[in-house]
Amino acid sequence: MLIIMLGAPGAGKGTVSAILTREFGIPQISTGDILRGEVKKGSDLGKKADEYMKTGKLVPDDIIMGCVEARLAIDDCKGGAILDGFPRTIPQADALKALLTKMGLKLDAVVNLEAPEELLIRRLTSRRTCANPSCQAIYNIYTRPPKNEGVCDICGSPVLQRDDETEEVIKNRLKIYRDTTLPLLDYYGREPVFFSLSCIDAGETVDEIKKKMKKG
Ligand code: AP5
């Protein structure tokens, strides 16, 4: 099963993808998590990506496609994957289509999480993320705090605010989302329908979202 999770920064793509991963037993591929892992390692790719990420700009399509192709080729993706935060531009969506054909994979569903901008800003400014690159569990100081303040429930690493969570950078990320990523909804809406396309109110509780996705 191959699912694309669309939605603005803070809509809950990472949170919902982590639930679906447990539900369907397929991996979550978050391009944001892959890039943050590379930044933390200090690799050449990470250094290049960091120049874009720290101001909220999108990382160039060729870098992203290289990461996604390498990740989808790993054995655990044989039964499919959840693509969290990818594609984010029309050229990425075109390149994904070609890649899936090449790999003999089929897209099953595109899920769009919708939420008003003030809710997105509130969620992003109150989110905390596990600093361990191989965990990156998502918390929220109001709705999902870790059991012990500042410590990840899963791996015990520090739980911190991301570098791209200042108000200025968040506003830039939301603008880029509106200009560059939102048009993907029309893009997938126009495709001959071999997969399901659903829009879900991301302002609901995580349990409600889970129920709606099961029905869809
Ligand atoms: P990325 O890491 O993908 O960030 P994003 O898309 O901006 O999305 P976020 O991770 O900020 O939010 P989310 O929707 O996953 O929400 P979450 O579940 O955490 O990308 C970061 C950067 O990397 C980009 O800016 C770009 O530079 C680069 N990049 C990545 N992919 C790229 C690509 N394909 N092309 C080019 N560049 C790329 O939830 C947010 C908070 O809300 C959490 O605290 C959570 O606990 C809470 N929450 C979530 N859902 C609920 C709910 N239903 N009720 C209550 N609280 C909730």
C-alpha cells in the first residue's frame, strides 16, 4: 500500500503517518526527517539542505528525488510506504510518477489534512521533537507532552524545538506551502482516478482522524 500524506506544515502529517505505520506495518518516509538526519550527521547533503531548511525554503527537487529513490529501494518498502511531506512540488509529483512506474509500484491513496492557519501556527510553536535522528517522535506541550518533561518516552533522548520553528520561518514555510504545494491537490484531483483522494479536517482529535481514514 502506498499513501501520500499532503497538508500544510503543522497539519499533522507526521503524527498521522506514525499511526498508519503501526496500523499497516509499512514504513513512514518523511523527507523532512531524512534531511534533518543528514544535517545532524554533517554530511555534504545535510550541509546543502540546511541552507534551505533553516529559512523555511524547499530543498531542490533533485536532492529530494535522490533521497526518496534510495529510501524506496530499501527492502522494508516492498509492501509499500507512507510518503510524509513528499511530493511537495509538481516536478516532484511528476518524478514520483515516473519512479513508481520504474519500480512497479502503484499509488493507493492521497490524503490531504486541512487546518486553518492560526491552528497550524499554534501547533508548530508548541511542537517538540525527539532529537535522536532515528526516532524523531513528535510531541506537543499542550496536547501530547512527554511523560517526563524534555525527555522522549520512546528512546530517552532530549525533546527539543526544531530550528525551523521560529514565527518568521513558520510564516515563510506556510507561504511556500500555499504557493508551491497546495496546487498538488488539483494535480492529484485531475489524475485518472486509480487511487483514492480524501480531504480530512486536521483540526479534529487524532482518534477522530484515524477513524475517518479507516472509513475512507
Ligand atoms: P517537514 O519536516 O516535512 O515539515 P513540514 O511539512 O513543514 O511539516 P511539519 O513536520 O512541520 O508538520 P506535520 O504536518 O508533520 O505536523 P506534526 O504531525 O509534526 O519539512 C521540513 C523542511 O524540510 C521543509 O521546510 C523543507 O525545507 C524540507 N523538505 C522536506 N521535504 C521536502 C520536499 N519534499 N521538498 C523540498 N523540501 C523538503 O504535528 C504538528 C504538531 O501538532 C505536533 O506537536 C503534534 O503533536 C500536534 N498535532 C498534530 N495533529 C494533532 C491533532 N489532531 N490534534 C492535536 N494536536 C495535533
